[in-house]
Amino acid sequence: MAREGNGTRTTGRRTAGGSRAKAQAELSPQELKAKRRKKKKILRTIYYAIPVLLFICFVVFGILFIKDFREYQVAKKAYKELDAMVEEKGVATVKSLPVAVTEDPDVDIMDIPEAEPFEYPVLDIDYAGLKHVNPDFVGILYVPSLEMRYPVVHSKDNDEYLHKTYDGIPNSAGAIFLDYLADSDMEDRNTFLFGHNMKNGSMFGSLKKFTKDETLAANDPYVYFYTSDCVRKYEIFAIYFSYVGSDAYQNFAGDNGYDEYVEKAKKNSLFVNDEVDLSGRPNILSLSTCSGTEHVRRLLVQSALIGKAAY
């Protein structure tokens, strides 16, 4: 049976080949010449089309690059002008207001150690000027280890500032913004700030530095948020990758929910910091940005409130 099968297939090939040869033989010299000429024309067209297509691709990508570069420059200039409204003036040590917010009825808030006095960079901020530029202004985010300092806005949704800078210019850099469901007073148990992962390292593009060099967070794990009447100091306890719709972006309820949330974050973290005291369930500040081209993966940098002081 095997021989018959093989023999049949071989015979089929020979028959087809013989038919093609016979068909070729039946063509006149003029027809053969025309056929060869047509084949050469097709090959010549392909030969010249490839460089043209490559040139078109080069032009298109060049235009996109120039467009991105110009947008980067516009955003860079805009935020540099805004940063001129903020000036660092040394370091101050202040007594902290309470930061523990545990809801456990069995825990006496008086038994939790008071927040210790803390140091923070003193910023001279033109709040009125920044508010004049954009009424959505809520405060200044400062991460010294990344040299990241930006004004933060709060809008009616999470779309407005995806493609618009702080001063309202359409731009892919967008702005750093509070989750639209968050309270502007920064008193939520977990407050999310969003920003683009820009290729030039601007906005939240520098957060990925934490994943490449853990000494950055180890040596200076602090994040500061300044409002018109208060400065808050946070300490990073988790840096990890997540994805859109994960539990990391879901609300938690009560102390048990808080404990489960932070334990999962610490378990997934690329950075270990056991120095942060989470026993009083202090509020969390979560910085979130995209990671990768598919816009599904997320990078989260989460810190706990360790100090708060009124001006």
C-alpha cells in the first residue's frame, strides 16, 4: 500500500511536469519572448519598488520622530516655566501630625507611637500663580531621588490630562493627575497619581529607574506632596509591575483589607523596605504609569505616609 501511494504521487508530479513542458513547447517563439519580457518587467518593478517603499517608511518614521521631538520640547519648555514657580530653600524639621488611621476597634489609637518629627525639603511655591495657570491645580509632587518635581491636577475624569499639559496645550506628554475619584485633600486610604511613561524620562518616565537601580530607593525612599496648607512625607515600601484591572487598583475595606493589600504589594515588590511602619495603617500614595507598548502592563511605586505638618 505504501508503494502504491508513493507511486501515485510520483506519477502525478511527472504528469504535471510533462503537461507544463508540453504547454511550453506549444508556445511560439514570439509568445515565449513576450512571456519572458513580462517576467522581467515584474522583477524590475519589484526591484525599484522596494527602495521606494523603504524611502516612504523612512519619511513617515522621520515625520513621526520630528513630531514627537517637537512635542517633547514644547512640554519640556512648558514644565520648566512652571517649575520656575517653585524654589527649594533648604531643609526644615517639623513635628508631625498623627498619621495613623487604623479602624480596628480593638486598637487604641493612643497605643500607637506618635509620628516622629521629620525633615523635608522646604519649597517656596507660588500657589496663586500655579492656580491662575490652571484652576485644577492641587499640589506639587516631589521625588528627590529621581529629581522629579511636577504640579498635580485633579479633573472630572481620567482622560482630560492624558493628552494635555498642565497649561492646557495639546501634547502627548499630558500632565500628572489625581485619580478623578480621589479626594483633593489627599486623605483617602490609597490615593493614585497617574502620569505618562515618556521615552525621554519626563513625567513618570523616570519611575522605571527604580526598577533598574534599587539603590535609588534604598538611599532615598521618600516622596513629598505639598499643598497650600500642608506638606506630606511618604516612604516607599513597594515597587512592582501590575496590569490594568488588577487588584492593585481596587479599593480595600477596613484594616484587614489594608493589611492584605500592602502584604500583596510587598510580596510582588522588586524593592524591599522593612523600615516602613505600617502598623497604624497610614494612608498610601500610589504612583502609576504604563510599562511596555501594549498599554496593559503597569508600574506602581507605592509609599506610606510617615509625616504630615501644617505650614
